[in-house]
Amino acid sequence: FVQWTEWSLQLMTQQSLEAESNVEKLKQEIFILQGELESSKVENENLTVGQTTDLGAVKHNTDFALQDLHKIIAGPNWSIRQLASGVELLHFVAEVLKSTGKISEAEAEKE
């Protein structure tokens, strides 16, 4: 019975030592995983900030392109308005010339 108790005690001691060794390995693994978790958190924050920055840059570039587009559109619009005004002026001059021609013809007929 004493031998069996000693053998059982040795077996329990061995199992205890193995358990303690496993606990130490698990503690080291937890420590490593916590470091990786913190590193991942920092990387995630940096990516989030970078993404926000990228979105801000995209918005800035879009606004800048939109302003340029408005300037580009304004140029032809101004030219078209000027051209339309010029056409109206030419029609007016043509009407004046027609009237002048009719007046000249009427005066020529009187003579």
C-alpha cells in the first residue's frame, strides 16, 4: 500500500510538474499574443487614420477637379453668350442695312 501511495504521489508530482510547465508555456504564449494584439490595434488605428486621410485627400482632389471643371465650363459658356450676342448684333446691323438700302431705293425712285 505504501509503495502504491509513493508511486501515486510520484505520478501526481510528475503531473503537477507537467501542468506547471504547461502553465508557464501558456503564460508565455499569452504574453506573445497580447503583444501581437497591441501591435494589431496600433496598426488598425494607423490604417483607420490613413483611410480617413485618404478619404480627405480624395475629397480635396474631387473638390479641386470640380472647381477646374466649373472654370472649364464657364469659359465656353461665356464664349457662347458672347457669340450669341454677336449674332444678335449682326442681325441688327443687317436689318439696319436693309432699311438703309430700302431708304436709298426709295430716294432713288423719287429722283
